[in-house]
Amino acid sequence: MKPRLVNEAEFRVIGSSVRTSNAQEMGGAGRIAKLWERFVAENLLAQIPDKLDGAILAVYTDYASDQDGEYTLIVGARVKDGAKPPQGMVAKNVPAGRYAVFTSEKGPVEKIVVGTWQRTWSTVKSELGGDRAYVADFEVYDQRAANPRDAQVDVYVGIR
């Protein structure tokens, strides 16, 4: 299924972060699962001030290069401009840009998210709408992801 193309305005996100790479995640030294476990176990969403909605965002940013380099992942929420992060969290402005939006299948969240990313990586440039920008990509976990065993998410891939 072809992604839809959208223009997103700049927005601010506050959340917890880790620095990792796809090689680390696939090689057994992954940090993403631990970040998510902590986010849920400590109910960090409730600690984020000035949220704009109830959705959880997972923002991939500060790319060292491309999908093979390191990046920062922030799991948090979209917040009002100027919102300050609580101690132990970070704030990041995600710049305005064009995005190819992939909607996942429905199913267990850990399976559908990986499957959707695999789909993005195999999508040819002409269907993607351009080259990947490697500035910011993000996943949106809204009401469709309330049940992690039967979830659906959107993956926004920045393009230039």
C-alpha cells in the first residue's frame, strides 16, 4: 500500500530519550524496548506538562547519517510551544516538513511497528515521494493503539 503524503507544521515533543542505532537494536543490545518499558511502568505520559492530546509519539531525530547510523529516540507527547520538560526528560522541536505516512496493519504493537518500518525501508523513492530526509521521523500511538495486542499506528517518514 502506497503511503499518503502530508505537510506537517513544526511541533514540540517532551519525553524520555535514548541514543541507539538499528544495528544495536537488531543485535541484542537494544535500548528501545527498555525505554518503552520505563515509559509505561513509570507512567511518564502523565508527567508530561502541557500535552496537546492523549497520543504518545515516538520521535526519531538527530540522525548521524541514515538508517544505518545512530539516532535519538524520544518517547513522549506533543506539547504546547514553550513547554518545559520535567527533570529527567527532554524537549525537542520537530521541524516542519513533508512526510510519507504509513498506516500499520492491526495487531500486536511490537509486530505491526516493525512490519511498518520494514515496509518504509522497502518502498521505492518514487512511491515514497522523494528521498528520506533523516531529520525527523515519528510514530503516532493514538486511540487506535489503546489495546497493545490489537493496535494500529501511523509512521511518518520525513522526505525532502
